[in-house]
Amino acid sequence: MYRNFSVVPKVMFGRGCFNQLDEVLQERRGSNNSYMVFILDDVFQDRALENRIPLRDNDYLLHVNVDVEPKTSYIDELVGRINNFSPVLPDGIIGIGGGSTMDIAKAVSLMLTNEGSAADYQGWDLIKNPAVYHVGIPTLSGTGAEVSRTTVLTGPEKKLGINSDYTLFDQMILDPELLVGVPKDQWFYTGMDCYIHDVESLHGTYLNEFSRAYGEKSIDLCRQVFLEDHEEHDDKLMMASLFGGMSIAYSQVGACHALSYGLSFVLGTHHGIGCCITFDYLDEVYPTGVEEFRKMMEKHGIELPRNLTGNLSEQQFDTMVKVALGLAPLWENCFGKDWQKIMTYDRAMELYKRM
Ligand code: NAD
Ligand code: ZN
């Protein structure tokens, strides 16, 4: 069965295009008492970007904290705050920040029109009603969250996205100037998320010309960003992220993402750094990718944390392995239909014990 997936219908790209946000939203603004909700990563509180948000009289500016990656309970709380703010639905939700903030904006826009808790919808195509109009504005590039049909959330029972066509943004605004000021380590980890998406997609058994076309361009841009020196590296990274997201949309990620989910579930490790830590142990699976990744680390003076799992109990290791091996499509993409013979429980355990 071929997937028939939707894509983000409107894209604006270019340095300074954030200044056109007001104009973009104008088309969506309704009558007198209607309003927009701007969801802003609180790292920008009292910073220049906050003052550039085109707030109108009734609009609501909601600061969100992403020190911990988004939880379903946090989404429920934010939806409650919007419902308390006004009895009518907003005209739009605008998420400004990295992958976490964009995911929060997607989830909030869905949960304003769907009953119950965000945890009820973790899975595939469980959403019943279309979301409120929502816009994604990345300030950190690599996750591909700006283009994906999921919002990754940690719920009481599982870390799993709300995957649906309604999850997709209606509009993205890609302004490379917004990447200025990202701490170097974070810039690298999130950028490597994109590089790893490309490696996993291009080395996967699900590969097809659609995914290859986007993946090859994305990995080429990543090489320019992380191995060469270009003035317009932020423009390139934004496009790499977008193309990497398109590549995995029609294929799948692989071993690194599966193992990083286990790590993140048990230790709360953030996505970008978790992928980097894991990838560094996957020489046997992605030899050329890992070799190039190490060159990128060296060029940027990145040191990864070691001995993360040294103090874990056997039960925690068991949970990690089970979470990772539960992600069957990722393993099948990596190793094919017989993946269970290749990535056994013991092999996954041995990899985690080395991390
Ligand atoms: P993030 O959004 O978690 O942000 C990381 C840190 O960078 C935060 O402290 C944030 O405040 C800060 N930051 C963001 N922009 C900044 C800027 N311009 N200047 C200074 N600091 C800035 O990081 P991320 O790596 O972009 O996103 C990771 C999240 O994305 C995870 O929650 C992961 O689950 C999710 N994710 C989603 C998808 C998807 O398709 N929906 C794909 C991959 C990852
Ligand atoms: Zn990723």
C-alpha cells in the first residue's frame, strides 16, 4: 500500500521573512473579538524576537518551557489556559521555537478541537476533527518538525507522536535569521538529527526515489554546513531540515532513532543529543555515516557525554531494550523483514551497556 500523505501547503523562506508574519495572519483574522495565540519558547522572553511578534489587541502570548521535552499533561494544561483565556476558539496558533515548541503548537491546535487528553491520541490517525489553523516558525533547525505529520509527546504510558494529516502545519515561515544565537552544542545536536535522518533514510530498505531525492539533497547540505564554511550556513541548514523531514516522511528512520527512543524514555535524554550519543556506537550499522559524523564532531569541537548508562539497574536496561525493539518499522527499514534475527535483545542490550 502506498501512502497518500499531505504536505504543508504554504511555505515562506528567506532572511527577514518573519517580518511578513502579520500580513500572513491578516488573511486568517476574523471578527472583532477573534484572536491569535503565539506559542513562544521562553528562551526568547524579553529578547528582541519577542518584541517583533505582531501582537494585536486580543492576541494571547503564551511562553512555553522546553527544558523537558513536551508531555501530554503539559499540552492539556496549555489547552486549559487558552480555554480560560477565551470561550471562543482562536483564529490560529503560531509556534515559534525549536522542535519542542513546534510540536507543542501542533498538539495544542489539535487538542482545541478534539475532546479529552492529548494522551488519548498518541498513535496513528486517531484524531477526529481538523485542528485550528497553525503556523510553524523554527528557531532551531534539524528535527524536520516543521514539515512532519507528527507531534512527539511523552504520555503517562508511552513516548509516541500524534500522527495525522491534521497535525501538519498550515503554513511554515522559514527565516534563517532566527537561528542566530543558538548555543553551539545545541545547534550541532539538532543539526545532526537531520544528518542522521538522511543516513537512516538513504541506508534503509524502505528507500525509494522520492525519499532518495530529498535525502541526498539534505545530506549534501549537511556536509556543506558541518564540514565546510559558508556564510549562508543557516539558510542551508533550514533547507536540509525540511528536505530531511520530507525524506523520512516517505521512508522511515532507523536503528539510531529506535535506540535513542529507549534512552530518552528511561533517562529523559533530549532528542538531538540522544541521537548523537547513540549514533556514535553504530559503526557496524552505518559505517560511512558514523565516520563522517565523527569528522563533523571534530571540526566543531563537540564532546559527547559518556557512561550514561553506568548506574542503571537491569530492569531499566530491560525497559530501554523493550522500548527500542518495540519500534518494528524502524528496524525493518534498517535491516529488512528479518530484522529480529539481526538486532536481537542481547545485541541491543550490549549496545546500551556501552553507552
Ligand atoms: P528543542 O526545541 O527541544 O530546543 C532545545 C533548546 O534550544 C531549548 O533549550 C530551547 O529553548 C533552545 N533554543 C531553541 N531555539 C533557540 C534559539 N534560536 N536561540 C537559543 N536557544 C534556542 O530542540 P530541537 O532539537 O529543535 O527539538 C527536539 C524536540 O523535537 C524533541 O521534543 C523531539 O521529540 C522533537 N522532534 C519532533 C519531530 C517531529 O517530526 N515532530 C522530529 C524530531 C524531533
Ligand atoms: Zn530525529
